[in-house]
Amino acid sequence: MTVTPQFPHEQADDGRFVRQADVFRGWVTADGRSGFPAAAGRYHLYASLACPWAHRTIIVRALKRLEDAIGMTVVDPIRDELGWAFRAVPGASTDPINGFRYLAEAYRATDPHYHGRITVPVLWDRLTNRIVSNSDDDIMRMFETEFDAFGRADLDLYPAPLRAEIDALNAAIYETVNDGVYQAGFATTQLAYETAAYRIFETLDALDARLAGSRYLFGPRPLETDWRLFVTLIRFDAVYVGHFKCNLRRIADYPNLWGYLRDLYQIDGIARTVNFDHIKRHYYMTHDEINPTGIVPIGPAQDLLLPHGRAALSPSVAQ
């Protein structure tokens, strides 16, 4: 049987999905030493409510209260053969900054020879008319550390004493969970799929055990790693269980992860960053090699506003 990969240029010969590297890695700094000084109104975030990588940056922008300093335009969740598009549909809009019809135009404006896959998020510099970064990791960290003059300087999601531990857990969660669901979902051989899928649940089991005695991953308040994990957990039962065949267990089956997910969701400002309509329509309607009918499932029914019971582990939430 001939198998057509969803993204042929990111598929290894053994059936593994190998994600392309981010290309634009400019950096905004508070003191401007990078050539991109932090400033209110200069930078604009092009993002998707469907994409977990973009969702990370949207969350940090909201938590750090940078909405007035950094504008944002949301793309249509339905990605067609021309890529992410700016359309006036519910929850998305046309591009008010450059009048782009497709995000690909931002890539070409920055590098006319760019030929990779067009991804979100993108941090755009309105002064130089180019992409600063298309790395969600970098954009998160910039929002966390370089824009304190324009948002919540008192909220530290990347505290210096914990940075080595945060970086190490970030890397483990990225490889086995954040990207792991894609490695399972886009695998084109049984071995590649099973290897990725079992690793997902080994890590989820370990995280559930860790959260038995700690409200969040590093103690009494959520840090960067919690939000990096959240964007995968919030999509897990709705998309990854069925669409990506990550069905050994649901998040709802985990006693600690399920309460932890609800706890994070109920933090002020987070629920409005979650759009299940965009999430489900994007995955089920654009990955046509996986779901050729384009049918979007009606479920699952899940009440994320149920009491989470996590406060007993720590009553303090500094957000």
C-alpha cells in the first residue's frame, strides 16, 4: 500500500515525522542590543487559535497583559493548499497591518527565497516590515522577559533559580508530548507510530505522578512549562485521542492531570484563549491524508469549569 505523508518534506524514510526547524530567529530585547528594541505598538503577532505552538504565545501575551502593546491577528483555522489565510470568519479576521491575504506573503516579504512550510506563530516588525521570529519558543521567552516595561513586570514565568530545571523539563515534554502527538499522528509506519505513542503515555504517567504532590509542575504557581504542557493537554481528548490515534488513555482518565488541566483553564484570562471550534475544524478539516472525509466529530463533552480540587495542594495562585 502506498502511503502519502501529510508533510512529505518532513517525513523520514522509516515513517517518522521530523519537524522542520524554525528559520527566523531574530530577538526583541528590552535594551535594543539585538537591533529589535522592545516597544509598544511596533510588533504584531500573527497567530492561530487552532495551533498549540501559536497558542503558547497567545497565553503569555494575555498573562503578561501585553495585548495593548503587541497587536494580534488570528488566521482562519482552515488551512488550504496556499496555507494559513486571513479571512473574516468567526474568531479570525483579515490582516489590518499589511493587507496580506495569506501568511506566506509575510514569509516572502522577509525572504523571497523561502521554500519551507508556512507556520504560525509569526512575530512581525511593523517598522522594518519583516518577520522577527517564527519560533514559538523564542516568542514566548521574549514576551516573558523583554516586555516588562509594557505589561506585568511582577509576573515571572521563567524565574532565574529554576531556569535549568525548566529548560530540562521543557525539552522532555516537547520531544515526547508536545511534538510526540504529531510524531504519532503523522507516522506512516506502525513502528514509528507505536514508538511515539507509547512515549507519550510514559511521560503523561510520570507527569500525573509528579502532580500528585504539587499543584503545578514546579510548585505553587504555574510557570512557563505548565503553559507549554497545557496547550497539548487542552487539545488531547478533543483531537489527539481520535485524530492522531493517541488513545491509550484520555486526559480525563488521569486523576491529577485532569484536575490540573481544569485548574489552568480556570485561571483568569485563559479560557478566552481556547477556541474548540477552531481547534477541531483545523485538525479534522485540513489533515486530509489522515481524515479525508473532513468530518468534524461532535465530541467530546467535557466540563472544564468543574471544580478542580487542586487548591488543597497550594492555595496561592500568582497570575
